[in-house]
Amino acid sequence: MSYGGGGHNNNFALIVVLFILLIIVGAFYWSY
């Protein structure tokens, strides 16, 4: 197992994108 592949960073990016998408969807729902 070689460390330094950036697995944790990739997971973090995915979580951040999901969070941003959730905020955008929430804003759209709040707008209505």
C-alpha cells in the first residue's frame, strides 16, 4: 500500500461537492 495517492483528498473533494450541491438545492427550495 503506497501512501500519497491522494485518496483522502479525493474523498474530501467529493464531500465538498455534495455539500455545495445540497446548499444550491436548498437555496432553490427556499426561493420558492
